[in-house]
Amino acid sequence: MDALNLGPFVLPMPVVLVLLAIFLANGVAAWFQRKRGVDAGPLLWKMIFAGFLAARAAFVLRHHDLYAAAPWTALNIRDGGFDAGAGLIVASVIGAELTRRHAALRRPLLAATLAGCGLWLGGTLVNQALAPRLAPMPEVQVRRLDGAEVPLRSYGGRPLVVNLWATWCPPCRREMPALSRAQQANPGVGFVYVNQGESAATVARFLADQGLRMDNVVTDPARSLSARTGSTGYPTTLFYDARGVLRHRHVGELSEASLREKLEGLR
């Protein structure tokens, strides 16, 4: 399961797991407050906040060359760019320091932290185990903007990024420039932009209005690719290796930095 659909909103599963972990950790802290009269909640939130900032800062620093030209884009966390390891380390250090002189808070804070981390880690492992990581590229026909039908597999033979999108989808529109630049910067990787459920005329008009010059923009009027790959929200980006085997999938918006990390993993 890649995402949770809430009406018109789609929450990627990593975001769902983090929110559930925070909810559980605060629930455990609240239980200790009721039963023992010790409130570790404020310290827990300080750990969460510090870990969140550290995880984002580590990711931004790793891709500092991309953020240097537009530093304010580092605040756009919708791309899911976080370094979980850095966040956990900093949160643990903050927790240890905050409880150094308050022994009564150590047990409830540790219990709350372990409960939240356990849920997050366990949920992540289960989700990865259930995901069809080695699924082959489906046999799907797509249409070029000139109306000709071609098999999606015809774009393979090398690492391939397949982006499922729609013109009415705001995050799809936001990530298009980053995808376009990545396509130009990575000639050894194929990029295919498979519009879901719209006409060639609608797609061509959108590209012209946005001033986007992109290769391999195709349509899938029946949304066959969404159905065959279990993609319930847009944008969804599928990363296939040169053999046509799915190696990674990303639900939600991609920035240049998060896309770079996915491409490095694909290679």
C-alpha cells in the first residue's frame, strides 16, 4: 500500500506511518501522566521538533548545490526529503539531555519514544515486505500525442522513470519542471510521462501554456497503467531498471533533490 486516500487528498504511506507513530508516542506519554502524574509530553514534542529539523537539514545539506540557487525551496517539505537517521540521532541526543537532570521523566519518555519508533519501523518493514518490489513493467499500450499507439515497454532497455500524472493535479504541475530538467541532465535514463484519463489536446495545451518542452509525453485515456500498477493517487512515479523490473515507487511530489536520490538508487 503506497498511500492513503482521504477523499481528494492522498497521503503517502511514509507520512501516514510518521503521523501514527507520533500519535502513539503521545498516547503513551499521556498514559504515564494519568497513571504516574509525570508529564513527558512537552519533552517528547521538543524531541520530535528537533528530529524533524535535523532530518530535513541533513537532506538539504546533502543536496546543497540544488538548494543554493533558491534557498527558500528547502522549506518545501512536500517532496518527502528527510534523512531519518540524522533525525533519530538528534532526537535521541535531545531526549537524553532534557532528562539528564529529571530522572522521573526518563522512563515515560523512553517508553513513548520506543513505542513510536517501533510502530514506524515495524510499519515500514511490513509495507516494504508487502510491496511488489520486483514487479515487471506491465504490458500496456499508451498513445503518443499524434495518436499513434505504442507499448510502454518500447521505452525500456535502460533505466526508466515512468511518471503518472494529470493536468488537474497541482503537485503534478509543480513537479513537472524538475522532471523536465532531470530528463535533460540524465541522457542515460529514459523518462516517460503517462497522462491519466485526459485527451492529447488537453495535454498539448497544458504543455504549451506552461512552456514545457519534454520528450515522451503520452496519454493513457483508460488509466490502464494506474490499474495495472495499483497507483491510486497522482503523481506516482515508477522507477524501473534496465531489465524492466520495478525498483522503487514514489507517491507524491518530487523535487530535484528527491528525484536525484531516487535516480542514484536506480543506477
